Amino acid sequence: MRKIFLPFIMIAALEEGCSDQSAMVQSTPTQAVGCSTLLNEYVNKDHAPELVVYEGMPQGLPTYKTFTINKVDEALAYYFSNKPTAQPIVLYIHGRALEGRRLGEYDREPDESRNDVVPVFTAKYNSSSLLMLHWPHRRTANAYPDDDARSAGNALLCTVRRLNSPDFNATKYPGIRALIAHSMGTLALEQAINTSSEDLSGFDVMSIFAAASRASSASSWLSKVRTHKQYVLVNTLDIVLEVLRYSTHFVPLGMCSTECLQSNPPAHNVVYLDVTDVAGALHRRHDYFVKGAVADEVVTRILRGEDPPMGVSGVSENHRIIRRQDF
């Protein structure tokens, strides 16, 4: 889904706009160790998932380096070589780009995220470097390319598995580790969790913003997550998810209201934060995790490893309704 412009929690080959920072960690394997089975489905595929390292804005323009998915270790080594030690480790899964291209052509990701979302996101959350999983998708008549998003599940699993390995885990690279998924990026996360949920245990926090997954089945896969803190942010008036709801005839998790959660009980291990009252732009925002009060007062705390405002309880103690007076 498009970030109307995007929240927790990432690309066609980027020949242009990459920085001159070409120094790579030496002796880094170019193949993802232990991921061969997971990555087999992408061999010889047109437009396979990729990893993108956001390097910052050294001259006022965002710069990136892109890696094919079979070079996960190389991408991680490059990411850690660019990331200041004190900053959080962020793996971001983007949503679906809406603009541009005719039916059947690949949409505008990673360009929308790399140019419009990630620089804002990293500046706001004190993270000058970020790792983004890109899942390519074709423009479809129903604007819901769920198969494309889910096909990135194994790419995500491989990336997370390598982040948890002795080569890249918290012992070697300490710091808060955040996994963020936005909109249709949640489908890639859902697929990965249903395949091998234990691989997500290396993260301190998992945040899901404006999720395009079905609310009716979300608890079954969310209940498998074992990260330290887990959040699902909900805006019941999200304009992009409202269009999705109208076209697909299901309620997206990212706009699941109190009534929705009464019919689809929340997973006990996840905190659901209803931010409708503070989402901004007449409460219709789809990009609330990078702009406005939710970004400033809720998401920044989550990425620092702190507890966000908890508001008042809704259908259960882990369903919280955030109001302006809670800031």
C-alpha cells in the first residue's frame, strides 16, 4: 500500500543515486550462509526481492546501495559498516506503491520509499542508516498484489536468520533491534511468521503500521511472534485501507475497530494501539508513523525501546485507545 505521501517494520536495481561509499567489509561471503533452500525460489526470477541499505543524505540527497537477495551477508556487512554504533538496528518492509505505471508493469517501489519515506523516517528516529527489504510488485487491476508481497516471505526469513547468526547478532553488533512492517509489507511478515516464527526472536521490538493483512486471521499468526515487545497500530479511519476494504470486502488489521476486535479477539502477546484520535489530517492518515503526533509521541518511544503512551483499555487490557490527553 502506498504511504500517502508512509507506521513499524523495504528494490529495482539502483544504478543512480548511490553514494560513493564503496568500501565493503573484506572477506564477507556474498552468498547467504544457511539460506540456500529459502532462496531457491528466487533463482532466475525476474524482479526478485532485494535488500537496500539507506546510507544517509551526505549532500542533501538520499543515497542507497542495493543488493540482490542472494547476497544477504554482503548487504548486512555493508549496513553495519555504515551504521553508527549507538543507533537502533532497523529492518523495514515497505508497503505497496500506488502511483504510476500501466497494468502489468512493476510499480514505483523502491522509489517511493527511498525518496519520500525512509529519509523522513530515519531523520525523525535518529537512525542515519536503515536496512529495507524490497518486494517488487506489478500493478494489478484490484490494486492488491498479495501474492507478490507474500513471495518475499522467504527473503525476509533469510535476512532475519542471518541477523540472528553469530556473524551479525546482538553480541557482535549490540543495540535495539526493530522490525517494522507497513501496510502490504505486513503480508511478507505474515508469510515469514507462518513459515518459521522462531526466526523473529532476535528483535527487541516488532511494530506493524497500517497493516493490510486480514483482521479475521491476524491473531493466528501474531500469536506466534516471540519478540520482546510487539505492537500493532490501528487507525480505524485510514483512507488507504478504507479503499482496500471496499475493493476486497474484508477488514484490514490496520483499521480493526473495537467492534472488529470483539469479533476477532486480539493476540494476547501483542499490544494493539488505536491511534485514530491522534492520527492527524482529519484522522485519515496512512503515513502516521512518520508524520504528526503519532510519529512524535508514540513511534519515537517505541524505537527507543521505551513504552509508548498506553491510553485507556478497549476490548482487553492489551487493546489500548490513545487520546490526545494521553501525551
